[in-house]
Amino acid sequence: MTYIPKIFKSLTDEDYLNSAIETANWLKTLEIKTEHGKIWKNFPDGQNGFGKDIMLFGPTNIYSGSAGIGIFFLRLYQATKEEQYLNEAREAANHIISIETDAGWYEQTLHSDIGGVIPVPGWAIGYSNGPMGQALFLDDLYQVTGEEKYKNYVLKTADDLLEAGKYTEEGLHWSNEEDIVADGGFVFFLVQVYEHFGDSKYLDAAAKAADYIAKDALPAKNGGKYWKLLDLSLIGFEKETTFPGFSHGTAGTAWMFAIVYKATKNEKYLELAKEGAKYLQGIAVGDEDAVLIPYQDHPVTGPTNDKFYLGTCHGPAGHTLLFRILYEITGEEEYKDWLIRISRGTIRAGAPERFSWGFWNAQCQCCGTAGILEHFVHIYEFTGEKEFLGYAKRTARILISDSSVSDEEPDQRKWYGAWTRTIPDKVVSYSGLYVGSAGCASALLSLYALDKNIKLTQLFEYAHFDS
């Protein structure tokens, strides 16, 4: 008995990299060549995927389309130095540039037929679906290549955004939704454009948009302030329900205010960020070692104390983004302590091995295992605590074990997942960065780059930290 089966062996850096390369091979089977570049199918023909939806199946968006896949290829290029992957990213960008949009796109989209699982108009124009997310990718590509056409796209997107805005005495807004997947995302994007390319008009607009959201702060029962941000009855929840999390809740909004503070040094924005953190601390449940923040809150019935997401959108991977940026700004140990306690909540809840109400077989950066892996890599980089490196490697092992490689196509890797918890029978091998396989492979690249001391382009959630 001298043969050691592969299943017994520990994973190595090469396993992480090879898994990402195999995912790139699989994406090749989904590419669609266009007159100017490439897009990719959202899932293979014949699978039971979603049809029309806001964040899914825009062919060029960052969430599920070519902008996000382009970010994966850019990171793969940085990990391997192989030009073929940079060329894939260029192909994605060239097609995006060929699609002309203007300031009128925002109003047209807001008043179009917004349908699918999540019919929220503000989400339809935000970073996950619209030009802003594409501009995040082209900004990344510009930072790597220095090619002016990518910079020009970013600046045009920002200028269109300013022209499309609705200016009032209370500030600047675009839709009726204020979370970072809607108007709040435009705030951090405009700050980024200012920081990368200059011109104070972008920072001024970001501050005006932040002010418009700031006015809606509400006092919380246990201290701090929170934001409703959108009418969640649009997606079937009881009116007045709020999300505390990153993508659609107070955690993301407070993180946004912290970013505005870093650019403006206006103390009112730092105070708003701190108030949001105080609210999250007030509803957190757990003990001195580990805590979790509930999925929802309601002014009458209170938080959902036994319902938790564990990924980025509503879970610890997203909540900690606020506490980390506040620690970097203030140096106050309280925020670092909370970052660690919230991170440990993921493990105490049973992830990555055990599925639960808010951690199901969603193989993606948004709400699944890939987002948890990305999180633990960054938390280890930030804290230097070996436990988080162990969690990252543990999560990577689970992530790879949940992937699929067939005997017929041994060099192609993909992940099957149920993107939405409430429709568990739609198990599909999605291609995109935040929804599917490109995101899973991208997270594995983060761990590979950590071990090899390679600097990767960061996903936007992690791009605003000092260290």
C-alpha cells in the first residue's frame, strides 16, 4: 500500500493557482467573440439559470458579466505574468468601451421594466448592473496598463453620473434607493475617481451625495444610528424592515461615510461612520470571543437574532469592512477587537463546512464560500494572526472540494451553486465574479498571491484600506 490518494494530500499554492487556470479554461468555452472584444455566457446552454434579473445576466456588468470576469483575468495575469490573461481582460474592456451610454441611460433604466427576483430600480442603475461597475474594472485595467482609453471610459462614466444626478438643497441623488448597490455606491466611486485622476468636482459631488443619505439617519434603540436606505417591501419583506449588512444596509453606508471622511477630512462623516458601527455593536449577538450581526432589523419586532448570512453581502465578511477602516482611521483598538470577534463568528457558526439558514450552497463572492475565503485572506494580512491563515486555507480546501472537474474535461473547473437561498432548485454553474466560478477562482488567487507575496488588483470592497 504505497499509493497515497490525492484526497489524502494537503493543498499547496500550486493547487490554488491551477484551479484558477482550469477555471479560465472553462470560461473559454463560454466566450462570445464580438466585433470589438468578448463577452461570456452567464451559464452554459441547457442549465436552469435565471432569465431576466437586475444583478444577473447583464452581459457586461461587474456582478455577473464581462467586467467582473475581466477583473478575474487581470488578477490571473498578475499571478502568472502570462500575457494571454491580460489579453482576455483587454477583450472584455474593449467590448465594454464599444457600448455607448450617456447620462440619459440612468433615467431610462429607472423607468424601464425592472423585473426578476429583485425588482428595485436603484439596483438596476448601480455598480452591480450599470456603467459604474464597468468603470471600476476599466480603472483597474488602467492602473495596470496605463492605456488612456480605459481612463477616458472611467472619466466619461463619472461625468455622465454627475450630469444624470438630481441636485436639491439636501444634496445629490439618482434614485429612491440609498444603499451602496444603488446611490451609495456612486459616492465611493466618485471619491475613487477624484483620488485616481484629480478634479475636485468629483469629490464635491461625492460629498453632496453623502449628505443626501446622511439626512436619513435614524436613532437606534441600543445606541448609534441606522439607515433604512430602501423600501424592502419591493422584494417581499414587511415594510420598515431594514438590512444592517454591507451591500444593502447600515454597515455599507457607514463604510461609505468613512471613505468620504478619508478624502475630505470632514469630521461629520467620520462621526456618521462611528454611529453606524455603534448601531451594529448594539444589535450583535454572541460572546466576548465571537459575535454575529443579524440579517434583518425592524423598529417594532427587532433584529432576527437567529438568522444570519455569513458571506459578504449581509454577513461578517462585509460587516468587518467598516470596523477595519475605522481602526485604520482612528487607531482605536475597539474596532480591531470587533473585527476579530465578528470574523470568528463565521467559524463559530459552522462555516465553511456546515451550511445554515444564511450560508447555503452559494458558490460565489457575494454570499458564499468564495467571499469568506477572500475575507480571511485579508484579515490574516491585516492582523497577522495565524488562526485566520488557518481559516483561509480551510476555506480554500472546502471551496476546491465543492468544484467540479469532469473526466472528459480534466483541465476545466467550475462551481455549481444556488445563487438565491429562496430558490434552492436553481443550481447552476454561473460564470461571473460575484455570482459564480470566476469569483471562486479569484478568491483562490488571493490565497496564492498571499503565499507568493504577489500584489493583486483588489476587489472594490478592499481597495480603500491603508494597508
